Amino acid sequence: MYDGGDFFGANIKQHTSFTCQHVYIAMKWLFSLFTFLVIAIFANGQASDTSIRQAPATWEKMQLAPRVAFGIQKAFYLEAGAVLQRYIYDPRHGFAATAIYSCAEWTPGKGSEKSITGVKLGAETVYNGGTMGIEIKYLTNSDQDDFVITPKLGFGLGLVTLFYGYNISTNKYPFDRIRKNQFSVAINTNLFFYSSKYEKKR
């Protein structure tokens, strides 16, 4: 006999699961966006305060400082390492920065899925906020590994940058928690350490 109650109950359960999944994804993106906006507002406030007192700093030699970044490439990930950065300001043309970095990357596991760790080498260039970059990384979870190439585009203030990257796997995307699209927030701390040293007093 046809049981209409079972049919509608199954559909309601499926629809509820579908809705909850999308709400969870939306919450993750909203959290990431909120975090970026808070950091960007803080960084902009620091830059505005600096510009009132003196001209922006310039250093043409590569300077070493810590770098941290976090983001989503299906699952949340975190990276930390060091960056060499050159930062130049010109009153006629604005600011430009070049950075070369090396970091360790970590994607936490979930359930039966193991955490994924790796190392990466990357480079970025910034011109008046517009940013482009590329990174190459080796990832492993002790069972599988992958070399990934990620070209990136973004917008930033030199200190904080919001990126979109496209992960190109050389091993057919072996990790379910790392897919093609990458959204990230990167913080190069060179301005914290060197802006006061190289600033030009008005």
C-alpha cells in the first residue's frame, strides 16, 4: 500500500538537510567576510593615522617579517611562515609592493578524514590595491600527496589582502577537503615592523 506519510516525511527530512547545509555554508562565508572587513578597517585606520603625521614609508630592499593567512578551499585552512617584502610609495603614482614568502599550511581533519599538512612557496605583487600572485605547494595526509599550483588575484592595502585563487592539482585532486576554488585573507606584517623605521617626516 502507498504510504503518503512516509513519502512526505522523507521529502521534508531531505529538504531540511539541504537547507541546513546551505545555511552552514552561508555562515562560513559571512564569518570570513566579517573577519576580513574588521582587519581591513583596522589596517586602514592605521594607515590614515600614519598619513596624517608623515609621508608613507618606503623601503626598496627586501625586508623579512612573519606572514599569516587563513581561508576556505572547501574546508577551512591556516598557514603561517615568513615573507620578504619590498614596499615603495611615490606621491605621483601611489604605492607598490612585492613579496616572496614561504609557509606551512594546515587543513584540519573531520571525522574519518585526516588533517592535511604542507609547505608552500609563493610570490605576490601589489599596485595601489590590485594584487596578483602565484604559489606552489606540496600537500600530504600521510596516505596521499599532491603538488598544487595556485594563481591568485585580490585586493589589499599592503598589510591585508583578500584573495581568490584557483587550485590546479597535479594529482587529480586527491583530497576531498581541498578543491579548486580558494578564498583567503593574507596578512604580511612588514608594515608593523618597518613603517616607523623608514617613514619620511613631513
